[in-house]
Amino acid sequence: MAAKEKGRKRGCGCLIVIVLLLAALAAAGLWLWQRYEGFANAPMNGLQTGQTLLVERGDSLPVVVRKLRALGVNQGEGDQAEQLQWRALAKQLGAAGRLQVGEYSLEPGTSPRALLIAMRDGRVISHRFTIVEGWNMRDLRAALARATPLKQRAGQLDDSALMKEIGRAGQHPEGRFLPETYQYTGGDSDVDVLKRAADSMDKAVAAAWKARDKDSVLKSPAELLIMASIVEKETGIPAERSQIAGLFERRLKLGMKLETDPTVIYGIGPGYDGNIRKRDLQTDTPYNTYTRVGLPPTPIAMPGLAALKATANPAPGDALFFVASGDGSGRSLFAATYAQHQANVRLYLQRYRQNQTRGQPEEGKALLEESSADPNATQAPAAPPGATR
């Protein structure tokens, strides 16, 4: 009996120990869970307003955690414990191995859980870059160089290398990027944006070419793009685009020179100072449509969708000349004969003189006199492109 009683006491003591151990484990588990939940849901320490985290291609979770530490975030207890907590939370949320590349907001109050969900779902900060209708390649490069936080790569590449980089080796870059607004995120480069813009222009030109007037004098999508770039530079009035496109179509069909100032300006290049002089019109370049028949060898600017559509479907008519109205509206006066055109030029010059009676630069006076003597030779200063034809 004594032995049995002793055995029962021993068994009871073991049971108590087991219960105590289980209670201790439960308490420890609860404590660990509470700390884990606290880590997951509490705002991260050290965050400043406006801070962001950049996740780049190839970044693993440990790399991301190190980047957070470098930004001043210290969440967790020691490096190993913190890594374990981040890994456990990432696995719980289904974010392990699924962190998406991009730039993420780290505003004060952001928790590890919220950040991992954002990185899992790709809730990146979006930036915008706009290519403006009528920009040339110099304008585009200058704007890209100012864009932040866009990574800068294009500045290290000449035009030939740049076009090769975006998969268009041997293609001239002018006019090849569709004007519109492109969204990008941290980690994207200017070359990435240009690749998307070039793809968009390819699609836009293909669509315009497919929808073109079948009687068009233009022989290829490349010629349509060149003509559209001229139309884009000739007017900012939407209603005039198809009229000007039709006028240039008729000139090409008749074998007339286009005689369009924007091509001359493009041929002058960076040295253009805002005035076209008679000698500029007489100096032959591949882009001088006063000295050469037909289209220039490349586009002279980035045409927008409206210019592409207008060029593909030019307006019918008989006009062969146009000149700026000079009334401040930006509109043009169209003429079917040179006599009518001369009358329109005289009207433009009369309005120009009225607008320049005060403070006119001496150089402007000389150009005005030259225009008066030969109204088809040059445009007066400050007139919009296409002032005389």
C-alpha cells in the first residue's frame, strides 16, 4: 500500500510539472505572439515625413530590411530577431518572394504589415513625365535630364547608342516618341520611359497609316510621320491641322517646294535665335524646303495624335499658300493663288507694324523692311511659324 501511495504521489507530481511546463509554454507562446503582433502592427520607429523605400530588381527581403535600417528604421529586437519577425510576417501575408519593384511611401505611422502588403501588391509611388507636342529631340533630352527621381542613363548615350538601347538600331530619333504623359516609379530610367514612348509612337503611326486617305501622296508610314511633324510645328490651332496637311499634299503632288519655315529652323539647329533671315532661306541644308523639293529626310519634331490623324486625312481644297493672320489669334490666312497670298501677306505686315510701333528692335525693323520688299522671303520677328509662304 505504501508503495502504491508513493507511486500515486510521484505520478501526481509529474502531472503537475507537465501542467506547469505547458502553462509556461503557453505563456511564452502568448508572450511571443503578442510581441510578434506588436512588431507587425505597430508604427515603425524612425520614419520621417516624405521618406520612401526603393525596392530594386533582385532585392530580397533581407536586403529590403537592411535598406530600412539605413533609413533609420529600427523595428524588432536585434538583427536576427528582426529578420525572423520580418520573414514570419512576409510568409503569413504571402509576400515572401513576391516583393514588387518600385518606390514605396514610408510616412510616419506605417507598420511592417502595411509596408509588406504594399510591396506584395505593388502599391508604388507613381511619378509622371510629359512629352509635349512639337518638342524636338534636344527639348526631350533636356526635359528628361531635369526629371526626378527618374534614373539618368540617356545623357551618357549619343542618339545612335540610345536608339540601339531601345531596340531601334539605325533609326533616327527625331519624331519617334509619342507626346503624352507617362507614369513611372522609382527605379525606372529615362531609357525605360523612352522605350514606352517609342512603342506608343509606332502604334500611333501604324493606326494613322491604316486609316489614311488612299489617295495620299505619302508613300510610307515614315513619310506620314515626317509630314505630321511639319503640320505639328506649323499651327497650334486644331481646326487648321487638316487644312495645312491638305495644302502640303497639293504642293507635293504639283512638284512645288513646301517652303515651310519650321524645317528651315530645324536645319539651323541650336544656333537659331528666333529670327529667320533671308540668308537662312537661301542657305541649302537637307531640311531647307525653300531650296529642296519634297519632304526633309527625317521628322523635325514629335507630332501628337491630332497631327498624325490630320496628316492621314488631309482636308480637301485648293489653297497652296498660307500666312499668319497677325491678329493675335494664331490663325492663318489661306490662298489658292499667289496674288491672293500677296494680299494676305500685306495684311499681315500691316498688322505686324501696328503691333510693333513701340519698342521694336532695330534688327526687327530690318527684317520687316526685307519682308516688305520680298514678302515671300522671310517672316518678321515674333511671328508664329508659317507667317509667310
